[in-house]
Amino acid sequence: MPVTSSRPVCILGLGLIGGSLLRRLAGERPAFGYNRSTATVDAAVADGYDASSDLPQTLTRAAETDAVIVLATPVTVLGPIVDAVVERAPDCLLTDVVSVKEEVARIVAHHHPDARYVGGHPMAGTAHSGWAATDPSLFENAMWMVTTHDDTAADDWLAVADIARAAGSYVVPAAEDAHDRAAAAISHNPHVTAAVTAAVGAGESRLPLRLAAGSFRDGTRVAGTAPELQRAMLEANSVALLNTLSETIDRLVAARDRLRDHGDVAALIEAGHRARTAYEEVAAGEVEPIVGVRIGDDGWAQELRRQAYLARVWVG
């Protein structure tokens, strides 16, 4: 993969993901950011990073330097941000780090139909938010999905993939709808079940919380994420999430009925154990590179998606 590390990166939004990306890229390439909160900008500047609360000025700078613009705000506020990009930096390559892809693509297409846009999503995060939570090692060895369309310009795709690699991540090519279905199953649905587990576990007194240990702590970790951030993520992926919630409810109802009628929950517990064991095997395995694909050759995007579906990732 060609190295394009001298190309500037402009990050719009300096919360956990955007701020961590700025921390990681700074020093390796020109990287600067915007945040509407002056307190966040002041904290970033005090830590030695290049940040501003002036969006027009930041985007003018991006246009002048041909920076890759990274959208790193909640999906609920993307529309006005993209409008500003259209006004000040319409020719810049756009990517994002938002946890849903179809909705972001729809917003970009509506507000900036001529955009050069390649979606992205690093599969990394914590329950904390804001500049104080940022960590330059957050993306180390994470999977970073980069959307892969048949009409994507090869150079644009490579530029976004290069950012992911510079952040320390592996690149996973995927279509937007496939990503959103996967994210609903392994990220968004767990937010809902964590909320349920937390609410039920809290009970009617403080006693359950006083007794709570590892199972409750680990099973409810993501419920500690700021509610407005969770809602923005979950509601933006409502179609895919409805499908996973339906399956979750069906499995729980079947387990409840089996427990009531026969006194056991074997089917659910065994299925869950098998799935967790399979996850541990995948997580412990070697990261397998996609082979035999030259980015830009005929059919390159389709072949990347095909190989990624077979659990390979492209590592450059």
C-alpha cells in the first residue's frame, strides 16, 4: 500500500474517538482538529495539540492543504457540519469514524452530493467520553472498517485505509449495509442488553448493587456511556437493531418458557457458550491478510469485500 503519511488530516470533533485519533496522528503527519466546545479545545491545546473552535477557519485550512476531513461528531449533528464542508472545503476527501454507515452515507449524499466520501468505523472505544478520556493507543490492533463500493476511487480508499493503518489498526473492507448489520449484532444490541441488565440488577434496593461483582460489572460496562451518545448511535441504526432485538427477545422468551415448563435453560446457555468460545478462537487467531488484490484493478472492491466476508482483513 502506498504510504501517504505527509497528507494532512483534519478531524472535526475531538471527543473520545476524534481526540484519540488526533493524539495518535500528531507527530506522524500534519493533523489538526475542531471542536465546538472551547473547553475541549483549550484542553487539547494545553496538551500540545493543534485545535480550534473556529469551524470556518479550520475548514479553510483543510481546503488549502488538501487535508482528509474526518467527521467525528455524533450522527445527530452531522448535517450542519457537512453543510460547512460544502461551503469551505467541498473538494476535500471525506471520511468518518461514526458507528453507523448507511445513515452517515445518506446524510453526506443529501448535504454534499458531489462529495468524495469513504466511510470508516474503528471498532474501539470505552464507556468514557470527552478529551480527558482520549488515548493515542485506543486503536492499536483494532479492526477499522473502511467502506468499499464498486465506484470508490482507489486513491481515496487508500488514503482512508492509510489513516487507519497509521492509527495502528487493521483494515476491514465492507459494504455499508453489511457493516450496520454486524454492528447491530456485536455493538449496538449489547448496549441495549447492558441497559436492561443494569436496570434489572439495580433492583428495588442498594443490596444487589452492593453484592454485584464481575458479571454485573462486565455485562453493564457500556451502559455507563453517556445516554445521549448511546441514543444517537442506536437510533441511527434502528432497522438493523430492530432485527437483532427481535432475535434477542425470541431467544429470551424461549428460555423463559423452557425454564417455566421444564426447569432448565440449557439451550440458551449452551448456544451462548459456543458463541463465546468461537469469539475467543477468532480473537486469538492470526490476522490473515487479503491476498492477490491490487487496489484499482478491475473488480478490486468486490474482491476485497468477498475476502473480508471470509474473515480475512487487509493489513497493507
